[in-house]
Amino acid sequence: MIETLLGCSLGLVTVDESSYTVRLVRYTLQEYRSNTRDLFHSPHSAIAQTLTYLNFRLIRDPSPTLNRPPPATPLLEYVSCYWGAHARREVTESVNTLAPRLLDGFDKHASSRMLLFLGGGGLYTTGIGRITQRSTWGFTGLHGAVYLGITEILVSLLKMKKWDLGATDVGGNTAIWWAARRGHGAIVMILLE
């Protein structure tokens, strides 16, 4: 992952290997970035737009036996687990358009497996460090939006009126259970309404 980051930065950043701190190589670049406030306009929304990556066919239609990210998908783990953290901070029209495409059929999507395996504390793993396709049965897009705590996207999904609020995942958990377990009180209230 560090090599990928450095390769994409075109020599502008470096990583301190002892602390894994990423910093800009030149002070003048740091100074420019500090003085140019709109350089990274809407950074969280821009990162949340990695949903485009998750909607690629290679990612969307994984092998049913996938239990680890394939080498051809180096960003799968990170994007699956963290796009929601960025979307919670800033949702744009683009993210609102991309998210429902990802969340439709989410229980069969590779990113739901990565999310539950890496972010779910191993709740749905079978064996040591292995997640199966069965692990995400019933973990719908509604479950995913609730799990990630993205209120705006949840509201958009509910307006579609295609989601069953009482649907349970393979563990028998509803969307409201996930909201409560993850500490998303505002989402619990929306679901109760």
C-alpha cells in the first residue's frame, strides 16, 4: 500500500517508515498548500467518489470464492471500509448518484465482504481470517448505508421505497440493529420513523 501511495504521488511525498507519517518532500510545497485554501476543495467528497472504483465490473462481479482481495485490486480493502467515513463528512450529488449503484446488490458485492471482514470485527468470518460469500447473504445496501452511518444516502435509499426495513442478514440482524450496534443514534431515529 505504501508503494502504491508513493508511486501515485510523483515524488511529491515521502513516508517516514518508523512512524508511517506521510509528508510533503519540499517545504515550499507545504507552504503553498497551506496558503492556498481552496487547493483541495471538498476533499472528503472527492475521496468518497472512489465509489466509481467499487462500481467497476472487475470489482462488482467478484469470484464467489473470494476471501481476500485479488492482487489486481489494490484499493479494494481501503475503499470498501473507508468511503463511508468520507461520505459522512461531505456528500455531493456525485456521491449520491454513485452510492445507490454500489448498494444495489450489495450482499453479492466484494466490498460488502471486505467491509464486514475488516470493519465488522470478524463477526461473519468462518475459519481463521476467512470470509465467505455466505457471510454477506442478506446484508443489503440498506444494511451497508446504516453500517457506514451515512445519513444522507440512507434518506435517499428510503425515498426509493425498494428496501425492506425488516430484512435480516445471515446473522439475523436488521438495519436498525446495525445502526444501534454502530452507535448511529440519528439513523436509529430515522429508521424508527
